[in-house]
Amino acid sequence: MQVSLTPRAFEDLKNLDEEVSDEFFDILQKLEDEGMSIKEVSLWEDNRGELLFRLKIKEDKTDHRGFSDIEDGKAVVYNVFHRDEGYENSVKKEVESRIE
């Protein structure tokens, strides 16, 4: 499956430690190779009731998430953030604004 990052998701990754971004890119490569059925992908419901794919990056001291969806047959990643921040309403609204 082809995977792409929105410009804002790419900016999110640039602002993370190199170790975290490397781990995230490893997950994206796995996603490209194996598709959405990998163990790091699960469904998540946003504030509007829309289902998104949640990417879980949890290795060593890393605990980050990314949200994506399928557009035109490819996975599009909208954002990347630390888990502690990711489930606050402000982050949920930010995710939603990136999708619209």
C-alpha cells in the first residue's frame, strides 16, 4: 500500500527527536509492505463519529500516535504526536481540521 504524509504531518515529524521519527518511518515502511492489517494500526473514532486509522509507535522510550485514512487507495497520514497529548480535545479538533 502506498503511504503519504500531509505537509503538516511531515512538519510534525521534523519537530520530533530523530529516534522517534526513525521509528515512525519504520512503521510507515511496514505499512507500505504489509498494508493496514499490521498490529500497529487500529481504528479510532473522532469527535464527529468518523473512523480513522491510528498508528501506534511504541518502542523503547517512544510512545507516539499518528492518524491516517485511506484516500484514493493509499494511506494518508495527517499528524504525529506524543500519546500524552493525543487524546485531548484540542488535539482531536486539530486532527479533524487537517482532514477537512
